Amino acid sequence: MALALKIYRGYANERKIMVFGHVFEKDAPDVFKLDKKWYKHAWQVLRIFRIKTESNASVVFKFRNLEVKTKTLDDGHFRMMIPYEDDIEPGWHNFKVEVIDDESRQEEVGEFVKPYPGEYGVISDIDDTFLVSHSGNIFKKLYVMLTRNVNKRKVFDNVVEHYRLLNQLGRKERSKNNAFFYVSSSEWNLYNFIIQFTEIHQFPKAVLKLKKIKSGLRDFLNTGGGDHNHKFFKIRHIVEFYPELHFILLGDDSQQDPYIYRDISKIFPQNISTIYIRQTQKRKKEKVKQILLEMNMSGFKTCYFKGSSEAMKHSLDNLK
């Protein structure tokens, strides 16, 4: 049985390269088209959550003259932190990953980014931060996921313009963008959907860090929910990986972002620049207001906003 390989965008610093992906028994999630009519789209989404992964599969990472071998974990995931001593110029770089089984070999091309030198990095949540998702209402969220294809999902007004501004913050050359990461409680099953969505709306190109892959319809009912601690650990890893950067964190008040960002800022008081939290209900939450006030008094820039034009003005007035 031929295996299917999916490689995700990786990232590098001066001494290490991070690459990751999944190996599947048959079909990777990106074989399912996400631009069909609603009833066909619903069926495709459900199929995405029924995929089966392959544990202990042999994979080989190839970059320039380097080859590194490993095997997938129990959930079919591979994640490799590879020491690399030669110089890597800033920007996006291609690499290859090969998966080997008894019947065949399959090789796919992936890419990783080494950020350009600069002051800022940006870490953003996805659902209800830039993608309208209704995370606070599970029934409405599932309805939207099942009935609206990738071309019909909506972004918040002015959010793309704000993200493009942050992408160029402190830059004189438009080709040298800031490092961008999208960290979400959405599962790896939805990676291809998120990539397509961000490309359609011309968001900054980013590395995605998502939640453990799901492989059953029961899991679909809980998509994006449950424990959000994984976001804390993924954000902590990114900040540790790039200690020279000052990070801008963007989230919303529908779930745990304010609490996660507060804890991250306590651990990295010199590495967090600004925290943006989108208001998702008619009124601002008192607890969130208190958290951001405390962070502001500790020296962090904060903005609790309803519309992205407000956040954009804050960036123009307070960040250089």
C-alpha cells in the first residue's frame, strides 16, 4: 500500500532547521477539494477528519548535501530539529522529504523560512482573530465549516491591511518581510484549508503551528476546542527559537488567548512587544480588560479592539 506524505512549512535560525509533516495510509488531507458546492464541501470536510495516519514510517530529510533519517510518531507525525552549521541566507528555501515503505518511495518538496534580520516577529491566532469562525458558538461554527467553502469564508474588515502593515514594520525593502506564524487550536487536518484561505486573501506568508491531527467523525465535533495549552507551548518554542526578535501577538477574547499571552509575556518580558486582542461580542470582557491593563502597566503595548482599523491605527501610532 502506497503511503501519502504531507509536508508543512518549516523554519530555521542561525544553527537549526525545523521541519515537520505527516504520513498517511492512503490520502493526505490536501487531496480533498475545498471549493465545491455546500453539500459536496460538507462531505469533503467530513472526509478530511476520517483520514488515517501511518506510525513508524521511514522518512528522509534532504537539503543541499545533508540527509537525515527518522520515523513517524504514533500519530503519523514527524518533527525534526536539525543542527546545521553552514550559512543559510534569509528567505524561503526548498528541501525534500522522502517516505519509504515496502512497496514504493515517494518524495515531496517542502519549504522553510529563515527570517530576515530585523526587530519584529508576528504570532497570530486564526479563528475569530482574522478568520470569522464563531468559536464561541459550537453549532454555528460547525455549520459554517460544513456549508461555506474556502471561497465563501469571511475575514474581518481591514484585517489583511493590518497584517500587511505588520509584515513590513521596520522594513525599507518590501521583499524583506517580518517572520509570521499562525498558531491555532485548529487541527492539522485543516492545514490545506488555512493555506488556501490565506493565499486567496493575500495574507502574509506564514508558518503554521496547529493542533494534533484528528482521525474520526467524533473528533470533528470537537474541532478547535478542548485544551488550548498546546498554543502556549508552541508560542513559547517560537520565542525561544528567535530570542533576537520582539514579538507582536494577535488573538481574540472568545477563548484563552488573553491568558496565554499574559503568561508568555511573564516568561519573556524582553521579547514581547505588543498584544492585540479582538473583541468578539457586543461588550468587552471585564476580565480581559483587567489582564491587558496589568500587562500595559508592566510595560507591554496592548490594544483591545473591535475593528481592525482601530488596531491598525494603534500600530501606526505606537510601532516603528
